[in-house]
Amino acid sequence: MSHFSKIDELFVHRRALQAGFDNLIHARTLPDLAERFASLLRWHLRLLCVDIWFKAADDLPWVALSLESEPCYDEENPFRDCALASSVDLQAPCRELSFTVAVEETTCFGIAARRDSDDTPLDQSDILSLHLFLQTLSNAYQVFVTRQQEREATFSLNTHRLQINSLVDAGVELFAARDDKTLLILALQQAAALTSASFGRLTVSREGEVIATYHFPENAVAPAHPAISSRLESEFEFLGKTYAFLLMNKESRNGTVSFDETDRVLLTGQTRQVKVTMENRYLYRQSLEQERFKQELAVAAAIQRALMPTTFPRISGFEIDGFSWPCEEVGGDFFHCIPMEDGRLALVVGDVSGKGIPAALLVSTLHASLHAYLDGQLSLTEIGRKLNSFICESSTANKFITCFIGILTTATGELEVLNAGHESPFLRRKDGTIAEIRSSGLPLGVFQDNPTLQAERLRLSDGETLLVFTDGLSDALSETGEAYGVIRIREKLRQAEMPAGELIRSIREDVHRFAGTVPLADDLTLLAVSCTRPCPATAGDYYSI
Amino acid sequence: MTSDFGLTTDYTADCLILSTAGYINSDGGDQILAKIQEALSRDVNRVVLNLLDSKVINSIGISFLIEAIELLMNAGGKMVFANLDPAVEKALQIMGLFHFAGRAPSVTDAQKELN
């Protein structure tokens, strides 16, 4: 062959090799690579059949990648006993080929091929071409492996991105769950997906006793005794319950593998999210309930304020005033000035034991029953005893009411009084002396039968003022811890030669000044009645104080 | 260990519709891949994967889907996902599947996209 023919032949070979390489590097799988290479050899070397095998490592068997329908070699697997080292030792001329080609340290292709018996044997030029094509195969394999590694790296990177995104999205989805059970089921399936676990279980227990169990997948049967490396656990406690997550059997393309540190971090992160979500939901429900309670309390306070007077009857010769200051939104103090059908005026001050809503409820009971009994033809003693029975039946064992009821006959100034365990009201005489109207009976609601309740009579004369108050006044504290005290009240009253309205205002201001920034420890109520004209005397017994 | 994954097969005139139910994990992904290999052996290379009843998928399940898509592409075919749960759709998006496969809101729309 002339030089030019040789050069032409080499040029053709180079283009064929380049085209072959471009073809091979488009292979997506190893069998695809082998099939393309087999086609290359068949076309360029006129081989009748080409079988290609692959051995990935020393300890792995040969794997057939591309086989003809009929084997190209006598033996079923001609490379069974072959060493991995490259053994392309071909001698021309030949019609059958069987050799191995190392492409990496422990990785090898095995090729068996045959030319048709009607064709010429492979010559030296063919063998040289074969060597060049084998080099092309080796190079294409490197490209294939590199791409494979790139894809695996990309898959791994994307998987990590997916895990981070999924963990963040999991938190959002958990918060949107409509109830705790849905939240827990969702959390479990998210945890399983995040860590590629086959199975998950969540148990909820209280004091060691399991109260709920959830599985994912729901109907799957968990392995009875999974290996320790195939278990991943995390738990938290909330409101007395323990929530324990268990994941089993981490999956991979090569079967079950161990959970790793990333999985531990993901599961811990997930359980923390669940706990935080449950805490937030609980606090949110609490705040809604508190808000609802506040609104109900505001309504209750308004109702209670409506039970007590803001204006007082204008009666010739008398001035009446009063106010009530609850230490919470609703209180246990009560006062009223109730015109009776017979023209008399009932003056009531009551103090329910305790504070807040329970006391306020009993106040409304007292208010309702008082109106009912005052409308009847009962004596004050009878009214007191009936109120006592009713309160006993209506309240709990630890609730009672101290109560002062005065019924004023405005024409005469006669005042019939009943003091059921209440703070002794004071009567300021015209000369400034103070008399105490001491309690004659036990508070209402202590005993079903209360014979100690006994009304007495006195008279309110010109220039005299009656002051009724609850112990919230005497118990009001200053910033130094000093109590306002009964003595201070007596003194205040003694010095105050003033009608009821002015007296009430004066005491309010004084208490306000005295307490400063200290909030009231108990409800405070005042009711004052002053007589501003002489009243005719009437026959009868009068209580002298 | 038994799983709860379910797979139904429906060959139409122009494609294969695979409908899944349950957790698409290694087991589920393997079943999907096997069905697609079977379809290719019957010269069917267009597949609708209906995930209406699958709300959870893990990365191993996704790896099987990637392999299935590659097989279809090698055979000149295509896969279109239908009825994707938002969380599953996002997972497939992050893993890059939609560079090589389509998605549609319904099986009917997916079939149209294949045509």
C-alpha cells in the first residue's frame, strides 16, 4: 500500500474513531454503551457477532451487557476464569476474538467476537484498528463514569435541597393542620419521607401508658425486630404527654441501610417543629379562650353595674348617696336603695365572701331575692331569715353574705335595721359623736336556721348621717402596708359635718389618696343617708345606741 | 414488611396510564419502573403517571422515577405526571424531573400533552 493510501486509511480511521467516540458518550446506561460499542465493531471490523461482558470489581461476577442471540464464543461465559488485567493479546490472522480490557483498576470489559467464516480473517490492520477502538471504549467509559458521578452528585445535592425545603414546608403544613390528630399523622409521614424510612410509628403516652398509636404507612405491618441501625427515634413531652417517633428501615437503591447523622438531625428538627406547633396552637387556643372570657366578664361587669344604682331617690329631708368599687372586673359587694310599695325605702349593703365571678353570681341571687321579699308584707326579721334560707340553698358551703338592711320611713325618720354579720355601720349625731350599729346576727348563708337575725329600730334625726360600708374600706392598704382602718373611718365621719353626697365623695378621695398606687385587695362599697330636717317622733320601741 | 402501595395499569390506544396509591418509596418506585419496562417491551413508550392517591414520596422513590424517565427517553418516549399533590410536585420540581417529564392537572390533560 502506498504512503498516500496509508494516510487516507489513517484519516478514515481517525474520523471513524471520532464518530465512534461521539456515539459512545451518548450512552445513558452501561448496557447502552456496550450495545453501541458492539455495533461499532460489527460495522467497522465486519464482525458477525459481538458479546460484551462487564466486571465492576474483583469480588463481583461478570455481567452480560450485550449478547447476540447465539453466543459468539464456545463457552457460555468465556471470561469466567480470566484475570482482570488487560489481556488484549491478539494475533492476526484470526476469526474469533476473546479478550478482556481493563478500563479502571478493578473494572474490566470482556469481549468475545467472531467474523463470518465466509469472510477473510482479521489481519494486522484490523487488530490495530481494534486496539484503537478499545481505547475509544475506555475513554468513553471514563466519560460515562464521570457523568454518572455528576448525576449522582447532582441527585445527592438535590436530595439535600429537598430535605431542607421539605423540613421548612413541613412546619408550615403542620401549623395548618385542623386538629392535633391530623398534625401528628402528618408529622409522622413527613418524617418518614424526609429520612427515606420504610415505616414510621408515633406513640402518645401519659405516665407510661400508651393512649394513642399512629403508623405510616397506615396499613403497613412494621418489622417485628428491626436491627438497631435501622431504627431512628426521637421524642418530646408536652402537657404531661410523651410523643415518641420511631422510624425503621432506611431505604436506598441497594436495599436497607443505616440511618445517618443527617437523618438524626432531620428527625430531631421535625420533632421540635411538632412540639413548637403544638405549643403555639395551645397558646392560641388559650388566648382565644381568655379573650372570650374577658368579653364575657365585661358583659357580666356591665350587668352587675346595672344592678346597683347610679342615681338615688330625691326625698324631702333626706340625702342618699353611695358607690361601689370592685377590685376585679366583677365583685362580691352589693348596695341598693329600693323604694317599697308602702312608701318606705330599703337601704341595702351586702358583701359576699370571696371575689370575682362566684361572688358576683351570689350578688345577683341576693338582688333578685331581696326584691321579691321586699315586695311582700314581711317584717324585716322575716325578710332576713327568708334571705338566709334562700342563700343557704343557693350557694356552696363556703359562701356567705354579710348584709345590712335598713328600712327607712321617710316621714318619721324611723329606721328599722337588720345587721347580719356586716361591718358595723356608723351613725354620726349632730354633735359629732359616733355611734356604732353593731351586728346582731350571723351572716346570711351560714346556717339554715339563723335565729340570731333580729331587726332593731332606731331613728335618723335632723343633722344625723348613717354610713354603711364594707370591709374593703377598712382593709384598704397604703403603700407602706398600713390599713385604712375603722378608726380612720370614725374620725373621718366625725370631722365631716356634711350631707351624704359630699361625705361619699370625701371618703372616696381620701381612700384614693391613702392607697396611692396600691390596688384594692377587696371590693369597697359605701352608702350614706343623711337627714336634713326634723322628723316627728312616733310611739314604739326604739333601739338606743 | 408489607407496604400499602397500590398500582393500577391501563393501556389505552396511545399510551400507558399508571395510577398509584400510597407511599411512593423504594417498593413503590420499583413497581413503577417494572411496569414501564414491561410497557417498553410492548413498544409503548408514552406514559401518564397519575399520582392522585399518592401524597408522599421519598428520594429513593424519586430515583426510580428518574430511571423510568430515562428509559422512556432512550426509547424516544415521554412521561407526563398527572394530579400532583402540591408537596409531591414541589419535591419533583426540586429534584429536576420536570426538565425531562411533563406535568398536567389531570389524566386527560396529560394524555393530550403526550400527543
